[in-house]
Amino acid sequence: MYLRRCYRKKDGKRHAYWALVESYRTGRGPRQRVVAYLGEMDAAGRVGVQRQAEHRDRSWQPALFQHQTEPEWVEVDLKGVRVERSRAFGGPWLGLELCRRLGLIEFFEQVVACGREEIPWPEMALILVLGRLCEPSSELHLAEHFYEASALADLLGVPVDKVNEDRLYRALDRLLPHKEKLEKHLKDRLGELFDLDYDLLLYDVTSTYFEGEAAANPRAQRGYSRDHRPDCKQVNIALVVSRCGMPLGYEMFAGNRSDVTTLEEIVESMEARYGKAQRIWVLDRGMISAENIEYLKQEGRRYIVGTPKGMLKRFERELLAEEWKQVHEGLEVRFCPAPDGEEVFILCRSAQRSEKERAMHDRFEKRIEEGLKRIAESCRKRKQKPVVIAQRVGRLLGQNTRASGLFQVRIDADASGYARFAWKKSENWRDWARLSEGCYLLRSNVTNWSAEDLWRTYMQLTEAEAAFRIHKSDLQLRPVWHQKQERVEAHILVCFLAYVLWKTLAQMCRQAGLGDEPRKVFLELAQIMLVDVALPTRKGITIRKRCIGRPCEHQAILLQRLRLTLPSAIEIARL
């Protein structure tokens, strides 16, 4: 760091002023940047600048200073002291600290190639990820609003006027080809930081919908929407996480692809990336078919899966048995070995789930009964065609499928060809419904575990479901506004990286005894601000000092527990 004398012409005269300049290294060689413009200074002023900054940087130009001159002190007008440019600091700073711990900064610098661009792509990639973590929105909002309103420019050293929508889009394109390398790097780094085990893989699928036609994206199709938007095109996202919810990788599939067809592809992808270790796959019942079970058995793959509701009928005798083991209050399990001894089935019975399903059955039964009474009354009032009545009955039962099996409906034609309508309830269906309410069946080829252990392991699928909730709520994965397939994939990758930062903070909170919910911790620390304090002096010169807000008592406790230290002053970042 050194002082540079600059010149400019004004009113035909040559004026000199001083600038504080910093030298730094980049992948393209040494560069210099102006830290501050100091205006016209005499010898005393230059010595004051030197003494103020000597404790930070020893690389000064000694010839520019006259050490025999004493520094000059100035008087500050206290009534004119003001705060300027208040901007969010805590969230971006915390996100950058998480990136450092995960080695993302070094990874971007090594992998993302730099060319002749004015702003290096690694820094633009960081802006995308930190923006998604702190205030998720579009690239346009990030460039025109959040970047200027936050301390990202101060932390990363990228001027506000250099961040625009076009540059962010091109950064997405640069980041996408390194998806697999990123997943491997993060898996290894997270395993080192938190001593994670990857013996258990949780797999689930969700969907996210598009705003717009997405005509340029062949994977944008209409299908089963978890977001209840069947009117929009969508893509499916398959995510694999560890037992604590740490992500290992993800894949994107066409929006009309069923869950059951994705299993083989995702298993082979994970095995090719991380090897064929003795892992246990935990899958929801939507992934299961006879073909998938046979595939998992190949090469000794182990699994714990849910089964379709209809499979419970084969275990009616076991449901009536009295020997159940209580896992905790309101939940019982029963171990049922398969005849061949290669698999086991675990019957589970939940009191809370039973109450919920019974209430649903009663509600749908009431709806169907009232609807059938109206249809019967209309048949008595006027003559109607059997096909019309059949359509009305089919529509009614289709809208209330939970209790449709309870009713037996008969539609005949009389001598004149008009409909004769009758219905009754099937008590056999009601008896089975009451017996099976709250019950579900698990299936596994891990035969040396207890029923309780198998159930607890299967219930960890909630970690994958929680990952999707965070993606869609806190990180705003949906809706997708990009129209091209590559941009959509890059958007999902940025959301994935922001989720990794989220889970890293969650693990840090867990280790610090702060619970399992990082949301409150992040929001609390995000309230720390960065401000510029203007100090007007008697000489008419205004001194500006960049200051980080002092954390409150609660924030200070969080920082101490997380072993994080706020910087004493903010400087131009050197990544």
C-alpha cells in the first residue's frame, strides 16, 4: 500500500492531490486499486495517514513521508456528524465466512477459468451464491437493488457499477460446467469439517414450476405438480442427502417423468461419483416398483423403502395381532420376516395418523353421501339418461377418492331407457378402513436390524423433505423465470450451493449448542449493518470513516458460540 500523487487540470492550472493505492495479486498478475482519494495534503497530513495505517500494512513507500514532521490534529464539528450509506453487512459477511470454511473461494479460483474479463468469474460466482443466500430473487434484483444495498461490494471489492444482469447471466454459464466437481469438493469438505458418515443415503424428488412458456427448454413439461400448479410447465429435481440432511448431489429430470423411473439413473450417478460402498438407500413409496426392487438387490445394494398402501392387505392377520412393540407414545411397530428370509417387513401403527385418516374418511364419506342423495332426488323428479347419471357419479367419486370404496352404486335402465339409481354402503370396506387407519408398511433387506431401528432410519426421509422446503421457501427456488435449459440448470445449482451454506450454518449451530434451526441465527446476525460516518472538520474537510455496527448482547453471544469474530474495520477484500 502506498501514496500516489495524481494531477489534474482545472481552470488552466495544474492541481495535485494524493490517492491511497493498494497493490494486490490476481490470477492475471499484479494489479493496483485506489483505496481512498485523500485530496491535497501537506507533509503533516501524509504522516498522519501513515501512522493511522501502519498497523495494517507495512508495504509503504517510505520516501514519501517526512518522519521529523508531527501529525496534525483537526477539530470535528460534533453537531455535523452524520451517518451515510447504511447497508446490510451481517448476512453477506456470514455467508462469505461459510464460503471460506467450505473452501469455495479457492475452488472457484482454481476451476472457473479466467480470461480477459474485467471482473473475474470466481467473484461473480460468489455474488450469485451470496445473493441467493441473503436475499433470494432474480439476477436483475440482485444487480439493481440488493448488491448496492448490501456490503457485498465492500467485502468482495467489486464496484457496484460493474455488477449487472448480463454479467450475472454469463457467470451462471461459467459455473454450470463444474457441477460434478463442486459436488465432490463439498462432499469431501463437509465430511472433514463435521465428521459426517455417508453410509445412509436419503433420496426424494420434488418439482418446481415455470413462469412463461419455457419453449426453449425440452425438459419443461406438464406433470404431477407438488406445488399445486398443474397449469404451469415444470421440471423435477431429485436430491440425495445424508442422514443429517447434508446434500451429496442432485439431478434434474423432465417435468412429466414419474418418480419410479428416476431411481436407476440416480443410483448409478451417485455410485459413479462416490464409489459402490456399502450404503443403505432410503426411499419413499413413490420410488418403488417390482423392477426397482430387483435392481436394488443387484450387487448387494441395501434398502429401506415404503410400500404402496394396497400391500397392507397381505398383512391383515398381523394387523389383528396383539404383540406390538411401542417405539414411543402413540407409535407401535411389528416385525414380519418374509418367507424366503431375504427381506423383512415392518408394520407401523401411529395413533396420530389414525385420527387424521379417520377424520378424512368421515369427511369424504359425508360428501359422497350428500352428493348421492342429490342425484337420487334428481332422478325421482325427472327422467334422465343412464350415461348422464353415470358421469355425475363418476365425477363425485373421483373428487372424493378417500371414501369412494365405501359406496356401491348401481345404475340401470328401465323399460323406457331412463335411469334407475340405487346405492348402498359396504361395511366390509369400512371394517378394513378402521383396521388399517394409521398403519403403513416398510420393506427392507437389512435383516440384522430391529424393527425400531429400521423405522427410525426410514423416518429420516424427513431430512430430504426439509431440504426441499428450505429450497422453495428460504431460498426461493420457485418459480423459475429462466427459459433456457442451461440457465435453469445453473439456477438450480446456485440454489443448491446456497443450501449447502445453510446446512453448514446448521451444523455449526448444532455443535455450538444453538439448536437445529439456523434461520433465527442468520436473521439475527443479518441485522448487523455497515455505515459510513461523516465527520466535518473546522477546516471544511469532511472525514469519512467506514464502521461496522456494534453487535448487541444477543448477537455477541451468537458470534462467540459460533467462534466467529467480526472484523474491527472493513477493507477492500483480497480473495
